[in-house]
Amino acid sequence: MTLNKETLTQVHTAIEPYIHRTPILTSQSIDAIVGCQLYFKCENFQKMGAFKMRGATYAALQLSDEQRSKGIVTHSSGNMAQAVSLAAKSLGIPAYIVMPENAPQVKKDAVAGYGGIITEVASNVKAREAAADIIAAEKGAHFIHPSNDMDVILGQGTAAYELLSVHDDLDYICTPVGGGGLLAGTAMYAFHFGNGCKTIAGEPLNVNDAYRSLEAGVILENETSDTVADGLRTHLGYINFPIIQKYVDKIICVEEDEIVSAMKLIWERMKIIIEPSCAVPLAAVIKEKESFKNLKVGVILSGGNVDLNNLPF
């Protein structure tokens, strides 16, 4: 696929029947705190509660009838697991989901509710990948990577497409970054539709492999997954990393207490539920608010699948 405005628009057209066009909310009180105008693209209101419904759906739609008949498999701590399960259910195909044993129970329950067949493994990327490989070999299922897949990346970027179709004068769009699919997709759409809009990301300092990778020019991994932002505990892929290198302006690292404070701020001021990973881009904007003074900043609120029995505040 040649990436231009026409082809990127076609991606959105393809998935539109299967997704919600999520609202864009504002908050005068949060704007006053950060000193700029923020436009929150609320993917916490997306089907299954997160932006990943977009990428999972587009990737599933690209499969042949024969591939669909054998099902799809992914590994995920929760949101991609739910997205693949629901996308598969929408298309009437099996979904095999590998999840770390410490994934939030609310996300495991949701996957099962959408019909996903769960395999639990140790809480590390290698264990996830090994289990997914075994399932793909045994079942003949097509593997959809949570973030390192061009179809997934293109689908995730449609959130930015919708945001920019309403606000085409944004100076920045800020997303969280974990695996890099949302960031890469957002950056491509911002480049083509943003009228000079720059893409930035927030990342937990405890798992700041994306920040370090951009600095080093090669993909680096983390030795720990110790962050409250459970959706960002994975690492960049070889497909999305070059896109991020080309189109992303910078990554801002934030402390754990800054993430929790931003999450609490959105709950209190906007009266909406977001998960910790979702609060990371706002935490980043607050941390470097002098850089955004009087500007217009889009913030992708990535998801709202939070475990209400295990809140960080």
C-alpha cells in the first residue's frame, strides 16, 4: 500500500462499520492547569473500551476467507486481547488469546465475554510470544501482533484521523507509547492530515525503552515491567520503530506519581473513567507545560479498561 491521504482515508472507511466514532472532549479547568487548549480524543468510549479495536478490526478484515476460518491469535496484557476477541466475534471467526497471568482480572473477564479462548503465561514478552507461536502452529491461526503489524498500525492511526477531521489546526498530538502501534499510526496520520501538526508521546520512566531507543537509534528493551501503566509494559517493534523515528518529534518520560495524578485529574475534572496507561500523555503535557503554552494539543485517551478493585489512588 502506498501511504497517502487517499489510502489512509480508505483504512478508516473500511473499519467504520465496526467501530465507534468516539467523542472529543475539552476541560476548561485542565486547560487552566496546563496553560494550553487540550482536545481529548476519548478512545475509552471505543467498543471494548480502547483504541485497539481499530487496529484489530483492520488487520482481521485483510485476511482471506481461508485464513479467517482458522482463526486469529494474539498476545496482550488486556486491550488488544479484548479487541481481537471482539473483532473476531464481529466477523464470526475464532480468537486465541495469550495473556500474562498478572493481567487485570477485568480484562481477562472481558476477553472471555467476547468469546476469546485464553491461555495464561508468565508475565514477560518472551513467554507471550512462545505461547502464541505454539497456538499458531497447532491451530493454523493467523498471528496479529498487538503493535508491530502495519495493518494494526494503520488502524490505530484512525483515531488521529477523526480528531484532525474536526480540529485541523492542532499544534501537537500526544499519545502514550508502549508497543508503538498507536504512536506510529498517529504520527503517519498527523503528517498527512495535520497541517504541520507534530506528534509526541508520553512514556513511563520505569519502562522508557521507546525514549532510549530513539536516543540510541536502535530498539532497546526494558529489564523491568514495573509501572502502574500496565498497557505500556511491552517494547517497540521493527515495523513501527522506523515510522516513529521518521515522524515523531519527541517522547517525554513521566514518573509513576505523575501518571497517577494525571489519571486522578481526569477522573475528577472530566468525570470519565480512564486507565493508568491512558493518563500518561496528559502527565507528559503537564510535566513540560511551558513547551505547550497557548498552543492547541490533541491528547489520545487510549482506553478505560481499569480494574475498579485495584485503583492506584
